[in-house]
Amino acid sequence: NIPSLLCSGSRSSKTFKPKKNIPEGSHQYELLKHAEATLGSGNLRMAVMLPDGEDLNEWVAVNTVDFFNQINMLYGTITDFCTEESCPVMSAGPKYEYHWADGTNIKKPIKCSAPKYIDYLMTWVQDQLDDETLFPSKIGVPFPKNFMSVAKTILKRLFRVYAHIYHQHFDPVIQLQEEAHLNTSFKHFIFFVQEFNLIDRRELAPLQELIEKLTSKDR
């Protein structure tokens, strides 16, 4: 299906990836509810901590799905501004440009527009999240040994969507009054990846000043 992706000029059908739902009644659903409740308290540092007695893999899995859904929604609000013309390369400011490769279909990194890159990226993440051998949703099914490295790659790539939105599309975010929503989502994401050391500091460089600003109040 890669050629069809490359040829399709239409964005509208791909604005939103379907939301990844965690099955109700499952343990992961309870964890998600716990995460939402602690987020409601307003203390993000506390909200990202591993709840007592919980499995780290499962906690990372639930939150990764949640961040995927949040970023999906945030990007969905600004897709009209992120076009082949406005964003011919996937960048996060003048110093950072990303080329796409997934290691299977596209082995050699390709230069592509931001909407195409983000479409590849979100489709790739969704495929990982839907893979029961990587993200088991059933109780008692173990996570694979390489789960943490899979999760780290997903989160590293999701970060790039935040970076692109902040650097290239912050004006429409303000016009749409999404700024507080974006900042809260990103701050939650950063606290989470810092808590479990999931993204290399080098990868966070495009938003380093913002990260320092958002997190300095909560030391």
C-alpha cells in the first residue's frame, strides 16, 4: 500500500487516525482511569508516577496509547494549515529536519512533506499499537522483551509532531484557542518521558527552551 500513500494528494481522509480504544473493564482501562483522575488533581509530576504495585510496561503502554490519541487530536485541528505547500519538509524550526524511514517498507530515509511524514508516522504508530504481540490488551499476556525499546521509538517519533506544531503552526493554535490544551498535553508528555527516561535529551533539543519553561515551575 505504499505507492497509494505516495500518490494520494488528498489529506482529508487521513486527518484523523481512528482513536485507539483501550477495552472497557480491562486492567489497562482501570489504569487509564487512574491516570485521568490524577491528572485532574493538576499535579502532573505525581500523575506520571508508576502507581503502586503496577507493571511498568503496562503503565508505559497505556500512556503511549493515550499520547497517540492526544497528538492525533491536536494535529487534527491544524491539518488545514499543514499542507504540501506550507510544509514541503518535515521540520521543527530551521535547524531540525526529519526524514522518514520505518525500517520495513521504507528502509532508506526519504525526504517528504510534513503532512506526508506525519501520516506515515501516525500510521506506523497505529500499526504498532494494534499489534497484540507488542501491545497485548489481554490480561496475563506478557509484553515482549523488547517492549521498552519499541515504546521509546514510538514516543521519540510522537515528540516530532509536537515539535512541528510548536515551530511551524503555533499561530493557528493560538487562533483556535488550543494553546492551553497543547501546552498541558505536551507538559504531561515531557514529564512522563522524563520520569522513565524514555527519550534521549538530544532528541528533545528542538523544544529545549520550551521544556525548561514548562517544567521549571514544577521542580
